[in-house]
Amino acid sequence: AACDVKGNLHQGKVGVLTLAPTDGLGVRNTEKRERHLEAINRFRGI
């Protein structure tokens, strides 16, 4: 992904998972995560 962004070869928005060892561990407040889950995953798999 980083090479695509650097070379301007990506299409659309690029999101980067950082500071969390695996998916689902970035937001510690589970209630807030559930409220915003649709927005968190909006561009996943595009």
C-alpha cells in the first residue's frame, strides 16, 4: 500500500492500520467501537 501511495498508483482512499497488533484492537472503548463500527469498516475490501 505504501508503494502505491508513493507512486500515486492507488485508487480512492487508503487507510492504514496502525498501533494495533490485530483488527479490532485499536478502539478500547467497546461501546464507542460498536457505535462507529460501520464507519470504521466503511472502506474495507474496496
